[in-house]
Amino acid sequence: MSTGWIVERGSIVVASTSTSSCRPRRRSSARFNGRGRNDASRSVVLARAEGKPAVDDGSSSRSMDEIWAAAHPKYLQKNAAEEAFCEDIDRADDEARRREALQIGVDGGEASESSSSSSLASSGGDSVWEAIREEARRDAAEEPMLSSYLYATILSHASLEQSLIFVLANKLADSTLLPTQLMEIFSDVLVEDKSEAGTTFREALREDIAAFKERDPACVGYSHALLLFKGFHALEAHRIQHALWNRGQDLMALALQSRISAVFSLDIHPAARLGKGILIDHGTGVVIGETCVIGDHVSILQGVTLGGTGKVNGDRHPKIGSHVLIGAHSTVLGNIQVGAGSMISAGSLVLKPVEPHTMVAGSPAKVIGKVRDTKPALLMDHHITPVAPTFCDDLEEAVRRQVDAENEKWRNLSAEKIKTHVISADEKRRRRRDGN
């Protein structure tokens, strides 16, 4: 007999092609085979398939509902025995849409002005979160194999904060820092903190994810930044460790820094202060020192180092103005000011202050021109506008034009005519002697 086993949520369906009593190979009841059943549950299912009463001898066998409950978080167990997995997703989506529609009707379509992110999401005013959920629904329909992943990371959560907490906790967890412990720590910073710092964090989170979507052409959706881009993960994890550092939880903040460095290959000190709308593209190899300050809407590419010089204590790291674009593998050292709207070319070594709206390049870096736009970080444009010409530049251009004119003049003459214009050295001496 060939027996096909189909394991569904809360039940097992057996497809048999004959009535032979041949059974699958016996295995230890303490182990589960590759399809998620034990010997005791197999005997019950086969008995039902053969029309015999199922007898439960009270042994250690568990139903599939119990197995599912033990293997998944509680929020994934809702209606587990009655509904299929995809039906749960549809029901959750419909309920969320209904609540949003009702709330919009009550509020007249206006977003709540509460500082709490949960009230912002429930009022229908969190456009970023709405876009993320819509993208997740679309992706689940296009890639059914990822529907479980998208449900666990996005669709099962009520807000962007809760979704981010789930994603970061599972990425940063290890054998000693468990996901449940990290989720509790992250929730205390992201959700429970109703102070001005908590509100600023939640605003920065949305501006950060928008920065990835708008400036990185490889990021085709907000949900992709939330789930797949390690630069975004490291940035938001740093904001959490920075909040812990400001609370005086230095050891916990440093422990998180170590995990962030190991998992994402970025090293950002918990004390570093970062503004809103930051883009860390690719992220690998980025190092940001303890006393570094970064303004709003700055774009940082891979391999950038914002470090100090020597072993000097105190304020020893760069201060980056708003809308600055820092090219890949650039190094900025020392307590220097990089002016707003400036640009640092890839591979540069910056040791001196940079004026606003100026592009520097080289090792050591020198001014090579003015940026084309006042906010190069938003356009990600690495081109420059040449600086105003100097006297030497004007003289060089005049000489070049004169040489070109002479070349053009002689180019139109034949060889015989050129010979008549050439005076020999003897003829020149004779004319000087004769006074001609």
C-alpha cells in the first residue's frame, strides 16, 4: 500500500491507494519523523482510515493541535483547529480594514495627533505602516511559500513598532539573549516610552524607513527595508541601544552593540547621536564613534569610518551636518565639522573641516568643487559643479585658445606656402646685420 500523508493545521489527512494492512516503518515514539507525526498519532489516524474506532491508551502521544501549540507563539494559534493558515491571514486583514474604516469614519478621516504610535496606527494616520501591510499582502499572494514568514513578521502585528521589535529580537537573539527577553527590552523603549524621547524615536523610525525607500533604488518597498535591509536593522537597533545608554543602562547597551556588530557587521557606539531620516546603504564595515553627531537626512554608504585620532579622551569624533552624502569607504577622523549639504567622495580621507555645500576628495581630502544640489544626500548625486575659475585658470584658457587658433591657421596652408613663411636662421642674422 502507498500512503500519502498530508499534515494540515490541527489535523492529519491520510490518502490510501489500497486496503492493504502494510504500515510505514516503525520508529521510536519519542521522535517525530520528517512530516511531523509520532507513532501513536499514526496509529490513531490509520485506525480511523480503516474504519476502526480510534483507541487512545493514555500514553505520551499528543494531538496535532498540541504539537502546533508547542511549536508556535500564541498569536499564531488563533482558530488553529478550525481554520487553515491562509484563512487566518484573510480574516486578520479583513478585521484590520474594518477597524480602520470605522475609525476613519469617527475621526472624519483625520489622523490622531497623539504622541503614541499605537493611537497613530489605529486612527488610520500611519501611512507608512499601512503601506507596509499592503505590500506584505501583495507579496504573500505572489509568493505563497513566504506567506507564513510575512504573517509572523508583519500581518500578525498591530503597529510598525511591534513588527520591528519582532524582527530585531529574532535577528539579534543568541543562546543567552533570548528573543522573548529582547522583545521585552525593545518594547519598553519603542512602545511603552511615552516621553519626548520615545515620541522622537517613533518619528525617526518612520523617516528612516522612508529614506531607504526613496533613496535606495534597490529598495522597492517599505516592507523590504523592514525585513531585508541590514543597514536599516542596525540603525534602528542603535536607536534602541542609544535610548538604553541615556537611561544609564550602559552594560545592556554595550551588550547590544556587540550583538549588532556580530550580526550586521556595523559598529556604532551607543552614545553616538544620529538624527532622523538616516540612510546606511549596504552597511557593511560602517564604524561610528562614541562622540560622533550626525544631523538629519544624511546618507552613509558602506565602509565609512567616523572615528577619532590617537588616544585622546573627550569629544574626539566628527560632527556631520544635515543632508551630507558620505561616499563608500570614506574616513573622517577627529573632532571636525562637516558642513551641511556637503559631499565626501568615495575613498577619501578627511582630516580638516569641510565647508557647507562643498565636495572634497582624495587622501588627504581637498576641495574639488561645489555640489550641484543643496541636499546631495537626498539625490544621491555624486557629481560636482566646478569651483569659480582663478587667474591662473583664465590665463591657461587664453593660451589654449591662442594655440588652437595658430594651429588652425597653419593647418589650412600647403607645404610650399609654409616654406615661404619660414625664415632660416642665416636670413634672420643677415637682416639684423643690415638693420632690416
